[in-house]
Amino acid sequence: MLKFEKYQGAGNDFVIVAEKDLIEKGIPEYGEFASQVCDRHFGIGADGLIILKYVASMPFMFFFNADGSQAPMCGNGIRCFSNYLVNNHLVEGNEFVVKTVPGDLTIKVNYDEEKDDFSARVNMGKPVFNVKELINTEKEQFLREKINIDGKEIEISYIFMGTDHSVIFVNDFNDYNIDEFGKKIENYINLFPKKVNVNFVKVYNREHMEVITWERGAGRTLACGTGATASAVLAKTFGFVDTKVNVKVPGGQLVIEYEGGENDAFMTGPSEKIAEGLYKYQR
């Protein structure tokens, strides 16, 4: 039996395990394990699996999508991971660094233990706009470009915000079948060879916007922290919103701060521990 904890951040849910326990149980293939444990019928059920590794004696967040594919980072996941680290007394103080594939991220947590109220402000790093080496384009940047999906012309942008994100600004979410278009754009490998996350974004005013995300390897989720950040960064870049914006997602609310240009972006949002237990791993 394998010890696990489960957390949710704005409805985006994750199973978290320690790599030392996986090694002890002789589980070598983490992607296959992720697809099993994240299955909502035959496993625990989650949008993703987070594995606690240690690199240079520092906590490292190793992340897998529900389909077993690895992703560089997950915004809601890192808040949940931070909650896990705090709950298990693996970090000290209310500000610490977590290692991820894209780089080291600084986390500042606010935790009311009595009320079990946890939130974290994450320095998400600098958005990457020069994407010529990341996707199949001859242009340095891929902003407000047109692609054709099933005869429908779509204006789409792409940046790297800890992981790959495409963003589509809409007047009305009902103008798109999000599941259908999300899946087709995710798998539009002529342009996005590693596949891509797809964010549908509606801006209400300079301080409020809404994001619905189709996540690569997971499908439609209740929240995506890197997706909300990428969407807010582009909204600011295009002059639609101010420096600080409230982002509504299906599972809750996130706050994104970004001053533009070469500045870092910051994401603030909640996390909640919802379960812990022992998982029976089936080989």
C-alpha cells in the first residue's frame, strides 16, 4: 500500500506522493502510475499526479497529467504542493523555494491553521514571448495569429508560462464548443508539436476576466493556474486589463499580478487538503 494525500486548488485536484515511497514499492514507471492513480473510476481520481523529489536537498515538484504525460509545471499544482510541504513540516517559514523543471519558484504562503485556510502567492517567473524554437512558426512571437479549425477562423496567441499555453479571447463562451475545439487545438501538432493547453478567455473589465481551460493531457478542468497566468499576461500585453486582475475559473478565483514586459508574473490562490490514505497499486 502506498501513502498518498489529495489536494484541490480552485477545483483542480491532485494526488501527491513522495518519490522515496515509489522507490520503496518498486514503482519504476511514473507516467504509467500517474494514469492509474488519476483514473476516476479505477484509481483515486485526479487531474494530475505530483511527486515530491529532492534536488540539492530542496523540494522538487515532478508533475504528470492524468493521461500519464509529463508537464513542466502546474500553477494550481504548485500551490497544492506548497500546502503539502507545509502540512508535512518539510519547509520552514512562510516563504520558501520550490524547484520545478522550468526553474526555481518562490512561494509565499498564508495559512490559518485554526480555520484550515491556506493560500499561496507564487512567483511564476517571466513569460516567454519569443517562441520560434518552441512551436512550428517562422515568427519570433506568435500573438493574435489566425488558424483554421473545421472551417472556423480563430485568432490565437501562444506563450510559454512555465508550460505551453495558447490563448483565445472570446466575446461569448457559447460561440465555441470548448471541449471540441479545445481537443482539436490541443492536438494541432502541425503548429504545436508537443501539443498545447488551450485557454478561452473573456474580459469583463480592466480588473475582472474569466478563463476556461482545456488542459493538455487532462481535458477540461475546473482551474489551471499557469493558464490563468498566461491569459492575464496576454490580456495585460494587449491592453485589456490593469496590472492586477481577478481571474474567475470554473472552480473558484485566482488573482494574477503582472506589470508587463520583462517583469515576473505572480499568482495568488487557495489550496485545500481533501484526503489522505493508502493506495493499492496494481501492477
